Amino acid sequence: MKISDNPAEELPVPAQQGAPRWPVPSQPVAPWWHTAVLIAVTIGVSVLSSVHATAFGAHHLGHYTITLAWEWALAVFAWWGIKLQRVQLRQLLGEWRSGAGAWLADFATALIFWLMAAILLAALSVLLYFLHLRRLEKAVLDLAPKNAAEFALWVALCITAGIVEEFLFRGYFLQQFASIKRRLWIGVFASSLLFGAAHGYEGVGAMIAITAYGGMFCALATQQRSLRAGMMAHAWHDLITGAALALAKYLHTF
């Protein structure tokens, strides 16, 4: 949505003299009790998913639907937290530049980021395999869609994950923890650790790699001063991963 004919006025995040650079806020973006509840719920669900990981492949459509609802429930809960603190949603999202050119620029940035991150993650995965910390979990393989209906819902789930998880981890958690003494590194460390811990069903090695991936997404968000490119890269990473696993299963590679 176009806010103004003046490009300098299209930035949703107001720049104040002496204010810390986004994504470091001058105060917490939500009450700390709210953050504690959100962390407890996120980690609790991750632990449960790791314990019951073998049940994932039984009913794909049902599992995808429940996960979609869960992701948006987390987003609503996080949004409620920032409302309690009287923080605007645009503060968490960063600059949301309008126009086709801005969207294309973010798309190109997301593509370059994803390719570079894929190389780094591949190198890290090799190291983890040598350390016997990384293997393809059956639960992850079982999540791959098997038919057209499942793939359509998988696409919706990937788009949701891209939007919600970037909002939650690079928006809410990054900024909440970066507000501690206004130290960006605290936000990067805490949000990335939580991002990895939230994927318990993928196994210890994958959680380490996902933690590193979370740090890369933090770097992208900070460089762009926006979550939009990260949302794009996150969504198509999940989409391509699911499609690759589905193809591998079809070809009986695993």
C-alpha cells in the first residue's frame, strides 16, 4: 500500500535522532512474562513433537492443517504481547517498502541469500555427519507431501511458516532480547537458539544447523532492516525442501 508520494516517507519505522538502529528497540517489545510463556509453549511443543515424531507421516492433510493453525495461533499470541506493550506491528516487521521494484529487489536479495546460506548449511551438514550428529530423520522424510492435494496444502504451510516464523523469531524474539542493554548480539544469539530448539522433531544435528540458519536470517533482517526478504527465503526453502524429499521418495532414493 502506497503511503506517500515522497519515497522518504514510505518507511514504516520512524527514524528518530539518537534512536538505536532497527532491529534494536529502546525498550522490550512485549512484557517479559509474555515472552516466558511463549518460550515455554514453543519448547514444550518441540519436545512433544520429538517424542511423537513417528506419528507425523500417518495423516499428512490433518497434520498440515493442525500445523497451519498452530503457527497462526503463535502469531496471534505474539501480536497480543506487543499490543500489551503498545508496540506497533510495523516495529517488528521493519521497513515495508512499496512498489514492484522494491518487491523485486527483496526477491533478488532473498534468492542470493538463500543460495549462499545453502552452501554454508551444506558445509555445516557435512561436518555434523562426520561428527555423527546429523542424519536424515524418518520423521522429516515422512512429512513430505505424496499427492497433489497434500502438495497444495504444503505450499500454504510453507508460506505460513515463512511469514509467521520470521515474525516470531526475527521480529518478536530478536527485538525482545536485543532490548537487553540494547545489544544486538544478545537478540541474535537468543532468537537463533530458540529457532533451533523449536525444531526438536528434526534431531540434534538438524537443530544445530537450524540454529546457525537462524543466525543467517538475523543477519539478513539486520542488513535489510526488514523481515520481508527473510520471509520469502524461508518460505521457498521449506517449499523446495519438501518437494525434493517428495521426489526422492518417489524415486526410492531413501
